Amino acid sequence: MENSHNMERIILIETSTSLLSTALVEDGKVISYKESSAEKAHASLTAVFINEMLEENGLSMKGCDAVCVSEGPGSYTGLRVGVSTAKGLCFGSGKPLIAVGTLDTLVAQVENPGEYDWIVPMIDARRMEVYSAIFRPDGTRLTDVEPVIVDKDSFSEYLSKGKVLFIGDGAEKCKGTITSENATFLQCHPKASSMLKPALEQFHQGRFKDVAYFEPFYLKEFVATVSKKKLF
């Protein structure tokens, strides 16, 4: 790697789904990784995991170059914990903040992307709804991230032309509905270690977030709290 002498160190935090994970990157490689799917792990373990990773590697925040957090879409509670933890680390240390979309993390998690013509990451929303977008195998996003209500015709324009991998915590529930033989389903959660490539790209391009004003991209079901009852 051309920047290897810089030994950049980045803390990765992924809290967008029910799996909490953290990773520490040094010199373009993950050198430490922790995860937990225990209930309420996000609130109780995110900061603990980060401290443990730093201690185990004899580091402090001073020795790190940036903090990268998942920006969603995903669970309101999980994202809020991850972002507030990341902001706290950045405020305290003066280090820059990077944010990686949950769907980009899932695409980066695909082991053999070249086997597919398109990759469709899916974050579970309610019922038959997922948050999704269409990606090329190289990680290029082709469509906006948006909620999709999955039915038998969903993504048919892609499935009719080639192989599509559906990956994420919303993949499994679509299996019975999307029946094309060109569809492959991989049920999994996004992991902090998979944020490595998109995080490094943003770091090297200097694409940092405003620590004071950055807000994650929540699923709309958590945002729509306005009562439908008429008040007058």
C-alpha cells in the first residue's frame, strides 16, 4: 500500500443493526475486532470495546488518526449510540470523523463480488420493507438509498439480466417473495471490519464530517412519530 509509512490508524464503529462491532485499523489492515449481539450491547459495550482495543494495542486516542462510524440507514437507538460515541472520541481528541453508509459496508463485506452482476444490500425495516440500493460489484452505487416494499416483481429488471446478490439483515425475509433463479440471498449483519475499504477511501480523500452537526440516516419508521389523530 503506497501510504504504508504513514501507518494510519482508524477506529471503526458499526452499530446500525442488532450486532454491535468495533475494529481498529492500522496500516490498511484490521488489527483488532470485537462484536456482540447481546441485547442493549450498543449502549453498554461500544465505548468499552474501543477502550479495550486501544489498551490491548498499547494505544491512546492520540495515536489514532480518525474515527469512522456507520451513518445508517439502520436502527435509531443503535445509530444514536454509535454516533454519539464517535463524536465524543473526536471532540476529546481533535481527530476527524468519517461516516460510512451501512449499505456500502454490506457491499464491502461480499467475499466474491465478481460472481454477481449486481449487489443489493438490504437493511431490515418493518414487514416487507427494506432500505436498499443497487450497487455494482466494485462498490459503485447506482441508485439512491430508499425504502422498498418487496414484492414478487421487485428488482426484476436486474434479475432478468443477470445474477443479483441480496445481502444484509433484510435478505432472508425476501427469499420467499423474490423467486428468480438469478437471486442469491445472504442473511448477515454489517460488521465494523468491513468498513475498512470505504473508510480508508474517505480518509485519503479528506472527506470528513462536521463533528458538531453530523446526524445519522435513520430508518423512517423511527422518525415518523407524529400522531395520525386530528387534534382539532
